[in-house]
Amino acid sequence: MPLTIAQIGQELPIRKIGGKEETRRFLEGLGFVIGGLVTVVSEMNGNLIVKVKDSRVAISKEMANKIMV
């Protein structure tokens, strides 16, 4: 399921990262790697604040839809 559907506070492993190569590299640089854990901290208008590798990162709804958990 895409990260946008995950419940707030639920820690989930990243299964797949979709999109273009450039997008995947950008997300990988932020810490979104396959097998890594991600937690949705909050959601506002579809955009998410997530915790990944002990950092909080804000990502758009479009980016979050490319991250499968």
C-alpha cells in the first residue's frame, strides 16, 4: 500500500519505491531505502511529515504515493 494510506504512528517497512530514477535517488538521499522503517508523524492536506532514520521529513502527497509500505 502507498505511504499515504498508512495510519499515523504506525511504523512500517519500506517495500518499494516507484517513480523515475531521479525521484528514487532523491528519496534515497532522504533516507527512504527498501527495508528501512518509516513512521507517519502527521498529515495535512495529503502532505505528510514522516520519521525516517531518526529524522523528520516533510514530503508531498505525490512523493508519498511512490513509497510502498
